[in-house]
Amino acid sequence: DVCKYVDRKKLELRNEAERREPKAKWYPNAGALFARYLQGLESSLFVDQLFLAVSGRYRIPAFTIHDAIYVAKTRKKRVRGLLGRVLADAGIRAADSEGEL
């Protein structure tokens, strides 16, 4: 259940923040901590793993703008397959308008 996962992750992040700085007068709320966690995860998956694999290892011309990776239409199927593998390796199941990745 996604809601239970999110609640558990928020609690885990909050506890981690309190362990790191036990005497802090203020801690970010759990929602802010979770948002930062998701941003870091997205960056790791899409830039550090997918983009570097696409543009480096597979030598597919690509560029990023904000939260997107752009490739030629002729390379879309290949990159979509790579994205599916990156997400599966991270334990994430994903789908888009074309079906499951």
C-alpha cells in the first residue's frame, strides 16, 4: 500500500534527522524531508543512472531539461527499455500511456 509506505518513509526520515542532530531546536517536517528524499531519488535514477548510461555507455545523443531526458524519436524505444531496467533495479514498477516499462 503506497500510503503506508509513504508514512513509514516519512517517519524513518524524521527519526534519521533527529539521530543526526539530537539537540537541534528545529527539524524539517516529515513532508519536506520526504520531498527532498524523492528529489534525490529522481536525480539518482534519471541523471546518475539513466542519462549517463544513455549518453555514455550506449552513446545515444541526449540532453536533459529539468526533469526530462530528450532523445530522438528513433531512439525512444531503446531508452524506454533502459528506463524500465533502471527502475526495476531500484525496485520501482512503472508504466506510462504506452504500458508497463
